[in-house]
Amino acid sequence: VMQLVGVERFSGICSDSAANTRKARELLAKAVPALLNLSDCCHHLQNTAKDITKLTDFKTFVSNLRKIVSYFRRSTKASAELATTRAEDGITRGLQSIGRTRFASIYWSADALKTCLPSIRQLISSGKLQLSRKLALLQEGNMASMKFEQALIQYTSILAPIARAIKSLEATDATAADVFVFWLGIASSLRELFARPEDETGVSPALAQKITGIINKRYKEII
């Protein structure tokens, strides 16, 4: 295809970093020395988000998030009650399922739950939703609920710069320069977050160190 179009018309090649596509990029870059070998920035940021999400620090939180979202997806009554209460509260955004194809899907699901949390707690306190083990995590004033909310805020605060960078870089007019700028933005946002007191962010120095290691590793791979 490149020969038909004209090899001289190509300045770079970009794909995700699956073994076969990465190898293809390497072979082409070797055959055409002037060709820039670039990994797909959105897939790369998705892998960065995945690395952070897989940390044992978030294992319990992600498991509970999946259970809560699954409960509302499967319960017609619960989802209908939530939709009504959200409308009354002026909350237009509902819960979001965790999918396999959307980038940073767990973050967007967590962010949606954070938005809907006041309405869900209102439903529980009013008795419109029967309290189950899954919903106990969302009952206001409950110790488990407070810990879950802390983990929710902690996780979304950390992943927000990455998820929003992915959304922006999916634009058709995004350039290589934009990738560099957004990576600097991610690093700057996290550095500012980790510089704040632990009792304010819930992020321990040990967790901050793990995440910084992941960010540095992924940055070096693409930049």
C-alpha cells in the first residue's frame, strides 16, 4: 500500500502495542529509515490506567464497584428508582457499566457512581431500596460506606488526568505534540496531588511511589 501511494509520502507509522502490530512497525521502520515508529497514544494511556487499576491497593474497591454497578444493571426496580431520584435531584448522568472496549472504563464507571452517590443514599435512607450487603457500602454514616467513598474519591482523583487525556487525544486532529503536552499535564496533576497531605487525599507515600513508577515507565516507553 505504501509503495502504491508513494513511500516518500509517509513520515510515520502508528498502531497499538500488541506483539504482531509492534513487530510490523519495527519492520517497516527498519525498511524505511525516515519512518517514525509511534505507538498509539490512547492504547498506551489505557495500559497505564490498567497498570494502576491492577495495583492491590485498588483490588477491593474495584470488586465492590463492579458489584454495585451490576446490582443496578440487573435490578429493574433499583435502576428505575434511581432514574427518578436523579431527575428530581437534577442529576442527568446515570450509572455506567464497566466494559471491555472503552478506554478507562473503570474510571468512568467510578466517576458516574460518585455523581449518583447522593441520590442512591437518599433512596436507601427513605427505604425505597432494600438494604443488601452490596448496598450497605452506600448507606450514609456506615463505616464501610465511608471507607468505600474514600476509596472512590482516591481512585477517581488519581485516574482522572489519564482518562480525560485519553478522551481528548481520541480527537481526529490530535497531533504528536498534543501527546507530549497531555503527558506533561498528567505528570503535573499527579505530582500536585501527591504533594498534598495524606489525610486530605487518602494517598499514602507508598501508593504514590508505586503510581509514580508506573507513570515514569510508561512515559519513557512512548516519549
